[in-house]
Amino acid sequence: MAGLITALILLPLAGALFVSLSRPSSARAVAVGFTALSAIVAFLLWRNFDSAAAGLQLVERHEWIPSIGAEYLVGIDGLSLLLVVLTSLVFPFALLAQRMERGACALLLVMQAALYGTFTAQNFLLWFLFYEMSLIPGFLLIKIWGGENRDRAATKFFLYTFLGSVAMLLSFLGIYFSKGSFDFAKLTELARTGPLLGGKLGWIAFAGIFLGLAVKVPLFPFHTWLPDAYETAPVGVSMVLTGSAFPARDPGARPMAPRPRGLLYCVSVTRRLGGVRLEADGGLPLHQSSGVLHARLVRGKRRRHEAGR
């Protein structure tokens, strides 16, 4: 079915507009209704996805900025489909986790649309714009509706992720000027025949992408923004950061390195295995999984809430 992915991205944006125009008392109900509609579209994607076929499916390709070869190119494979479904499940619970003002509900819907775009974008420029679009609502939700020390937490969240984004953007611009494409599939094919960038430029580009992902994942010692953001954010926002926004930062989800890609995959696998070991033996590695960290922070919030009754 043509246009399903675009409909999935636009639906939460339309919901944010309706929430902004609705009465404050009914804003959360309207937001939950639009997340339910998004879940139905995600279910249609699931029904139309052929699990026996390889490669991208339900691809939508339109010219966007022809002068630089940028396209509106979205599609899903098995991994991105699971992330889309996961996002559709997380957001209704995030909205129902606590009472939210009209502005917070609208910002959550904008973040949902941006995450759908992040998981389905198939070129770097589009992915980068959608991902950065998801950070703006997160910053505002922490800054305005966060708990104690929200100004400090929001500032760290913005600065760390912004600097990481700049490093990635400069690296991919270098690759674009060398190969003339932002397309993930085309860059992957070119990488099979040799390095996308040769010599020192290749290592510089790799270092920029690695630094950007190390901040966004995050990895030690670039992780200090994460505990502050999770602890300060409202419960629903913290759920979204863990359940949906965190997979968007996972370097194992996309082959994004111009030279030694295996290192990025090793980082991703190490982080995942670290989470499994944490659950198995109760250890606490420096790169502890965000799910465990989030669970501890939510328990702490619940205890403080109960103590204040």
C-alpha cells in the first residue's frame, strides 16, 4: 500500500495540531486517540510486510533537493518494522503514565512523528533531520516539565547531543563530497568495493561518526548527560527516551562507518551483552543498559512520590 509510511509520519503531526487546538482538559485524550490511530497504521505496515522477502519494502522515493542528490526516501526492513511497532506501543503508555499539560502532549506527538521518520529514513540527510527533530521536543519536555535541576539536565542533553550531531554531520559531508550520495544502500554497495574515504580522511571520518554515536548511545565517558536527563524527565518522557528514542541511537541498527565498520557493531553487541549480564548476575558495568538505569530511576521517583504523600 503506497503512502503508508508517510501517513504514519504525518499522523502524529496532525495529532499535535489538534491537541494544540483542543481544550486543555481533553488534550491527553485527543493525543491518546492519535497514538491509537498511529498504532493501526503500524499494524497495517506489519500486515503488508513480507517476512520471507529480503531487503527494503514499502519504499517511497521522491525528489527533494535534486541539486545535491537528496531524496525523500523511506522504507522498512525487519528491524525498522519492529522499532516502528515498539514506538507505537510505548507512546500510549507514556501519555497515560501521568497527567500532562496540553503542550507536553503535543510535543510528545511531534517526537513520535520524528522517531517514525528516524526508523524509516534510508539516506543520511533525511535520517539526520528526523533524528534532530526528535531531540527538540525532548529538550523542551525536560526544560519545562522536568523535575529538580531540570535546567542543568536539559542544557547537558542539548549540548552533548548537538556536539555529537555536528561531528557526525561533518563526517558524512566528507563522504558525500567523495562519493556524491547520502543513500545508505548505495554507500553500503560502494563500501564493499573499497573504503569510502582513503588514508587519513577515512580515519578522520570514522572518528567523527564514532564520536557522534558514542555521545548519542551513549558510551563511557560520554554518558554523563543520560542519568541527569532520565532522572529529571517526567515519567512518560523517560519511558519514551528508553523505549523508543534509545534504539534510534543504536549504531548496530545501521552500517554507518566509512572504514572499520566492525568496531561499531562490536560496540553495539558489547552494550547489548552488558545489559544481559547485568540482568543475569546483578553486576554493574560502566556502560550499564539504559533499560536497567531507567528502571532504577523510576523506582526512585516512585519512592519519592510515596514518601511525599
